[in-house]
Amino acid sequence: MIPVRGGRDVRVAVIGAGFSGLGAAIRLREAGFRDVLVLEKAQQLGGTWRENTYPGCACDVPSTLYSYSFTPDAAWSRVFAGQEEIRAYLATTAERYGLAEVLRCGVVVHGARWDPMAGRWRLATSDGSYSAAVLVMATGPWHVPRPLDVPGLDGFTGPVLHTGRWDDSVDLTGKRVSVVGSGASAVQVVPAVTERAAAVNLFQRTPQWVLPKPDLALSPAFHQVVGRLPGARRGLRAAQYALQESFGYAFRHPRIARLLEAGARAHLRLSVPDPQLRQALTPDYRLGCKRLLTSSTYYPALSQPHVRLHPTAVSAVRGNEIVGADGTVTETDVLITATGFRVGELPLARTLYGSGGRSLHDAWGGEPQAYLGTTVSGFPNLFLLLGPNLLGGSTSAITVLEAQLSYLTAALTHLDHSGSRALEVRPGVQDAHNSSVQTALATTVYNTGGCTSYYLTSSGRNTFAWPWSTPRLTRRLNRFDPAAYVWQPALAPLPAPRTAQDDGVPAPAHGQQS
């Protein structure tokens, strides 16, 4: 099948043009599925690396591993590449694989509904109606910013910047800046802000475990040498993969995680000479319970004379004053909220309706689950990329993504060969898989580490982490089992495509976009 420019009825529609969406388009086309369309709400591709432009934004996984395996020749400038370089890499990769003909930017997907009569997904978008036999959700877990919710925030007299929605026009030079949060983005933005601001106040509700980050520059000479040595790039990627997996092993065996804690404590002790500050930065939970952080600049930044740590949550905002839960009051010119994302909230879940007319949001009931993090019972021909219980605190998301893409292409190949028009995972298969996942998670540091994190829902269910090794995950995703699915036979002839309005695709809802 050949894609038609301007066509609105396609075999596969992919929502999102970040790492997941672009990777899906490349792998599907390589597998012979040419009738693919990628819909992106923004005016350019990039996903989270387009959205996150705060100072200091960079990858916390080595770039050689945090890149597609089919583009091993990327000449990264550092071991851990920055945001601009990663976005440029995605743009270059898209150009390299000719994705311009299947990518439509500036198209906001408002909702989708499965049409059981036609065996297709009906999409309502800002560009009108589309339909697809297969729908791939590539919106990613780091998509919806989590706002700071305290009284008086709307009345703050200065700029309020979320790290996931940065405004480059705001000049921080000579300003009094307050940062709320101590997670991954805070660890990166604080050192960058301290170089410009006159005063920096960090409000830390919970201290984090931080390991040193060997972020070395990679010279052109290095890439020349590596490029000339057969197997050098592959060997470097394998070594970094093994290192990341060693962290994952520790997280699955909490006693071993204490060895990593010893290293983190040593890093803290060597970086922070002030014993009181050091005590305030020492967590009281197991390393790995929250996302593992790495930085060699965070602790030194907090030790500078114009930087102050407030080991307390923010309770209110009064004009230009930030009020801590401990009663401290701090005058502030610019407020930065490094409060992360609503990781468990999949965009479009409220307006994505399956075979029974039920939304994905209602089907999940606040606790996302899927079969192998990829398919969901009640939602035929729907594939989630980087879905529930696939990631963790150690491995590269791209490694997991590529395993999923192998599963996706295998599923569509079986669909073609079977003569069926749709596949849907059996409810019992999905339930059994998730039961085993939750049982295995019960002994990991993710669940037993003594902290609250975005891994866990309010009820305590872990909907984020994979409880076993990454090799086990990739092996499982590389074996597509047709018996796990119900196959819907094709009808001939299929009804002519109807408009999204005729099929009752929901109207645009506030905050619901692709």
C-alpha cells in the first residue's frame, strides 16, 4: 500500500512525533507497512525534547544508549547529550528516513472512537476527520505537566515557569529566583540558574539520592577513532547497557541497593562540606524508590553563598512572597516549578472510546494497565508505546521502545496473514499478566523503598515499573503470541468510511490534545 498525500483514511495512524512516533513510522515502513501517517499537535517534531527547553535540560542516560540502534553513527558531543542536540538528532533522523511525506504537524487530535462496523478508528482533529485501521499512541509518559497547586499562586507578581513549559523570554540575570521541586528537572535547572540569578531559593519537600554524572565531552577525534574500529560503537553501547542493567538488578534486590546508597552518600559527603546542609539533603528511604538522579553539579550549586535550601514544601504564595510549610517567607522575582509530569495520565484517555463505547480513562479507573504495556482489552487495533509497567529507574526508554516496535510489526504482520481486520487482547490474558507483574513488584525497591513516587497510584498500585530485567522484557516482546488475542474476521465489502461527526467522536475537550 502506498501512502497518499492529503489522504485521511490510512492503515496506521501514529499520534505523536517524538522518539516513539518517529521510531514507529520508521520501523513500520521498513517492515512494508507504507500506508502510515504521523499526526503531531505541534508545528515541529521532537516530543519531550521539543517541550522541555529549560536551562540545563539534558538526558540522564548515556546518549549512545539513548538513541536508535539503527542510527549508531550519531556523533554526540557529550556522554549525556543536551536537549538541543537530542532534538536535532530526531530531526536529522526523520530527514534521513524520509518521514516528511508521512508527518503532519499542527494537527491536534481531540478524540477517537472505534467503529466496529468498519473495523476502523475514527479520529476527530483540528484538521477535520481521519480514520485508521490501526491506532498507535506515541504520546509518551512525560507529556502532561504537573502544576504547583498552592493558594495564591495566581496572584504571584512575577513570571511563573514550569520546567516543562519554559519561556525563554524571561531573563533570570540578577533576579531572585525560587525553585519548587527536587526531582530530575530540578537537579538540572538549579545549577544552570545559579550561574545567572542573584539569589536562588530551592524548596525541597523530599531529598533525593543523587549519584555523580560522568558527563564528559566527546571530541571529533574520539568519534573518528570509534568509527574506524569495527564493532567499537556496538561494544560501547553494550557496555553502557550492562552498566544500566546493574542498577536495575540492585533495584530488584533492595539489599544490594544499599551498595549504591554508600556511593551516593560518599558523593554527598565529598560535594557538600556543610554538615547541616548535608543532613537536609540525605534521604530517609531506599535508593531506587524514586527515579535515580545523576549530577556532578547539583550539590556544588547548593553550596554556593547565594543559594539557600529550604527543606520544606511550599504552603502558599502572597504577592511576591513564597511561604514555606515551616513558616519561612522568601521574596521572589521569578518562580520556577520543577514539579514534573502527570505520568499516569495518558493524553486522550478521556476521549478514546473502545469497542464497547467505554473510554480508556473509565476502563482504567485511575490505574493504567495493559498487556505487555502495549495492548488493552476492549480496544481493538490499539497499541500503546511506552505504556504501563514497561519502564523503571535504570534502563533506556529507547531500548524498551524498540522491543515494542518489534512486537507492533509482528502483530500487524500476523493480522495481514490471518485475513482478519482486528485483534484484541483477551481479558484473561491481560489480567494474568498484570497479576504476575504486581506480584513481582511487591519485593522490589520501587514498592518497598519507603517513599511516595509517580510509580505508585494513590491506592499503592505500581503502574509504571517493569519488575524484571530488560533482557527478559525484550525477549518477551520479541515473541508475538497470536493465542493471546481475539481475531475479528474481515467483512467484505467494508462499509464506506463515515465522518467523525457521524460516528460520535467527542468534541474537543479542555486540555485533551494529542
